[in-house]
Amino acid sequence: MSRTLRILLACQPIPGHLNPNVALAHALLDEGHEVALYSGEKARLLAHQLDISFFPFGAELDKQMMSFLLPENGRSDISSVAVDRRWVYRISRLNEALKGWLIETIPGQIADLTAILSSFQPDILVTDPTLMGPILILKETQSVPIAVFSFLAGCSVPGPEAPPWGRGLPPPRNFVSQLRCTAEKKIVWWLTGDVRRRMNEIRRMYQLPPLSQGMAQEYSKVDLFMVTSTPSFDYNRTDLPACVHYVGACSWDSSGKEDLPEWLEALDSSRPLVHVTEGTIHTSEPLLLKAAAAGLSGLDCHVVMTTGKHRRPEELNLGSFGPNIRIEQFVPHSHLFPRTDLVITTGGAGTVTKALISGVPLIVVPTAWELPENAQRVVECGAGLRIEPRRCSPARLRAAVEKVLGDPSYRENAARIGHDLLKEGGPSRAVELLEKLVTERSESRS
């Protein structure tokens, strides 16, 4: 495309959301386009490193967002219910938290973005799927095209071939599972009534009519919905609207230039290496790390556990563990994954994607948010196992590790999905779709 576009990227200021957007920003800049970032203050340095314009969340909005993303004192309304057996209770609590995070933050988003659209005048607004202001309001009140760039491993646009989003249920492939999904969708609809009411109250603030459906249905009404995944990892759905496109892995690793740790290079390569991580923002009880420390001690493999840069190992009270286990705050995936035989994770999309494109199978212990969805997709494609948090005992985790390491089909399936993720095109494919959208919009108006 010969014309230079002005692209505004809007996303949450945490790694799992930012990293795919950074990969996209690099691809856009390589094509000569102008890029700006709208996010929280924690993303300011990243925008500076990219040498792009930065528009911060308003102070109150930033505070609201971070209270959900990185709660104080390690307490989270989402994570605290992850191990509760009462799934109706969990959904109710989850929806209450999502109402605060997704819906109540909309007025702050609209105030910020209205001013930014006026000053920056982008050709297209590319938004995180968790920033609902553009999706529920701006797509009807502004002329700028709206594209969703979803960091999720599965497509969150609803359809008859997908189960209700959130619990990580299997897709409805037979009569029994179809009945179950139908029943659960009705229960979820009933439980989310307050969310819909509040959503419509906010729409009335902007002179917009109420919606008869849930907010997820609005994803299908944007100009473009890009999924950083591949159909073979997303139940091979055929029920998606024309606006949905899979673009594959959009990974970015800022630490690739760091030196390879000497201790990692010195590990005996004849023994399997197992990596255990709870992700970059896990703040509640380290149930996975504790189970791994107790269950994998003495196993005939190397175990590298990471706590995240926000937590020091000595603070987590992981107990005693064998000499085959090493605990670090952080190890670059670019160094670790090429040497890894198995990843044990809570299921963040970034970690799952990087493991798969490295051909590494997984064991997923999904604690909250969209993690159960990622876990079930790992299971469905044969690339690993899923253990519910409340069932993640040291013995059960050890048995799962032995099973995956002992069955080469898990690695073969991980490599197959990883190949599919890469062949979709990644950030360069996303750039093509954005350029095509602007071109088509311009032609339709001429």
C-alpha cells in the first residue's frame, strides 16, 4: 500500500495484552505507517522505546483498570474464586468483576478517545477486546473504522459451534453436549442480566438505543476482528462472521538480546527440562508453584520455575524441594523454550502460543479470566493436559508430567498447531487486513 496510514492502537497496559500489539506496531512501522498507542501509564516506556506517540489513560481510568489487572495486596475478585467448586457462584462473581472492569470504565475510555481521535485523526482504531468503549459506543458515534485485535487464543465471537465463553467447556459436538451448552448459555444469560442493564444505561448516556443481545455479540459488528490464533486451535469453527480473520501468532519478546544464563547452558541435555510458570501478573496464592515444588522434586528431569518479576521466590513459601528444581524470577522464553520439553502454566495466551510455536506440549492449570478457554483448546488439539486448580495436588501434577513426557503424540500435536499458528502470517497478515479495510472504506465513499 503506497499511502501512509495513521493507526491508533488501544490496549491494556499488561504484558499479555501489550506484547501482541508491540509485534503489530513493529510490522506497521516497517511498512512506513504512523502508529500511536493508547494505554495505561505502565506502557509509556514501551511507547518511548518504539518511538511512537503515546496517549495515556486518564488518571482515574488508569486507577480503575489497574485495580482489576493488578489488585493490591495480591487479592483479586477473579482469582480468589478460581478454585471454588460452585460454578454458578464463580460465574456470578466473575460477571460482577467484569462489569466493573469492562463496563464501568467505558465513560473514561470515551472521554479519552474522543479527544485523541480529534487530535491524532487516525485512519483506523485498533482496539483490545477488553476495551469496550470503541466496541459498544464509538463504532456507532464516530466515523473511524474499528478493528479488534484479540490477544486471546480462541475467538470470543459467539456462535452455535462454540460453548459459552469462560469455563472452557468442550465444543458442542453431539446431542448431549449441545443440550448442556444450551442450558449453560441460558444460565449465563440470566446471571449477566445486571451487566446488560448497566451496559444499556451507559449506551443511553451517548444517545444510543439499548441492545437486545449481550455485549459479546457486538464483536461481530465491528469492521474487522483479528484473532491471534489459527482455526485448528479454535475448534475449526465455521460459524464465524465475515469480519473475523485468524492471523496466527503475534509474539514479541523484549528480552531476546539478553545473554544466555550460564546455568541454563550447563544443564544436562539428556534429561528433560520442564518449565513451570504462573505468568507475569499472577498475584494470588501460588498454588501451581507449590504443587510443582512438592510434586516434581526428585523426578528425573530439570525443573525451571519462574515467579514473575513482581514476586521474589523467597516471599512465596514454596517449602523444601529437590536439587533438580531451580527457581528464578524470570528467564527469557527465547532462551528457555528451545531447550524445554514441557511447559506447565496457568494458561496465559502468550505462554501457550510461544510453547506451541516452539513445538512444546503443555499442562495447563487455568486459574481465572480466559485461561480455562486456552486450557480446553490445548486438550482438544491433543497438545497437552488440563488440571483444575482445586485438583492440582503434587501427586496429580507429577503423574501428568510423567504422562506427557512419556507420550510423543503430545509433542507431535504441539508442533502441528505451532506450524499452523506460524503459517497464518502473524503481524504481517494483520497489517494486510488493516490496509485492506482502509482501502475498501475509501473506495466505498468515493
